[in-house]
Amino acid sequence: MLERRFADRFYFLDDVEAQPFREMWVLARCALMSDCPLVRLAPLDTPRPDGYSRRDGLEFGAEVTEAMEPGRKRRLENWKPGEWREDPGSEWIRRAELIPVALANSLTKKKAIKYPSGTELFIYLNIGEYGIRQREIEAEIMRQLDAPLGPFCEIYVLWKEKLFASSGKCWPRNEESQR
């Protein structure tokens, strides 16, 4: 299969310097997909958390991180906008097999840091595999979210068009979230 990268409005997902924009994008996607109507970023000079979410009259700290392929470096992949590149099925399988490790690494790293009480963790799982082993990966995400939460009161994983929560909830993307 050929894969094509487009220069579009989501360029900031690959830009090293655009971390605050990625964090806001992740928080906004999670808010649109879940029962959390309000999110905002913390001031840039605030070490932790990255932002805040509000629901049911309560405000929670929101720490945002990304799980990527081990060793992947932003903007060092030599992709040019609009370029076609071969992406064989064997690569899909390889990336699918990396997802449990990448997610576990992100969880372990963030759980080792002290956060204010009432902080939620939002993980953007940025590994695509074109749907190969989709059910197994979703089950693995839920299995990892079933572990102790560490310093967090809730953990969310955004993968593709679904949001998984440590509370056991899962939100698929619906028509309302496409606005």
C-alpha cells in the first residue's frame, strides 16, 4: 500500500516546536469525544500540569503525553508534504506489535512523576496500523488502563477515533464530534 502525507491543517502534529498546539489538540479531541465540555492549556511557564479540564463543576489538572514508535524523531523522517511512500503490510504488523510497548513506556514514565492531586493523564497514541489487529490493540489498551493509576485520578488514551478511559468507558467518534 502507498501512504501519502499531506500538508494540511494538522501539520503541528509532526512539528517539534508545536508541542502546546499538540497538547491543546489532544485535550480538545478528548473533550469533544467524552463528557468533558471544557478544556484549557496552562500558562506556558507552568511545569505541571499541561492544562485543565472541567466537568460537573470540578476542575482537574490535565497532563498530556504522546506514545510514539520507540526511536521515532519528529521531522527527521524525511517526509515531504504530498510525497508518496511505500508502506507494506509487514510494516503495519510491526507497528501494531509496538503499540503495547509504546503505551506501557508512556504510562510508566508519567506515573513516576509527582503531580498535584486531581490530575488526569491524556495519552495520544500516535501509531497507526491501518486496522490490522484492531480488536487486540483495543483490548490491550483497556488492559493497561486497568492497572493502578499512580498519581492520576483518571487516565485516557486517544487512539484513532476512540477515547479509552481507565474508568472502563470508551467513546467512539460520532457525528457531533466532527464539528
